[in-house]
Amino acid sequence: MNKDQVKGKAKEVGGKVQQKVGEVVGSRQQQSEGLSNQAEGKAQKKVGDVKEIAKGNR
């Protein structure tokens, strides 16, 4: 695993938490930011996946 994969997964998980907190407190802004963070995290993880493939580690 490389740093992009780790950071991406962490951001994705954090975004899920943020989204759920937004749902609980009724904040559409928090929900939206959580969804955005999830998408950014998934993208960053994919970048890390591509780097691993390029290195031949997968």
C-alpha cells in the first residue's frame, strides 16, 4: 500500500462519518461535504492503485 491509497481510504471513511453526522443533526451542508470527501477519497485511492499497478506490486 502506498500513501495515496491510505490517505484516500481515510478521507473516504471520514466523509462517510461526516455524511452520517450531517444526517443525524439535519445539516444538508455536512451531508454534502461528506459526500464530496468520499468522492475525493475514492479518487485518491484509485490514483494509489494505479501507482501500485505501475510499480508491478499488484
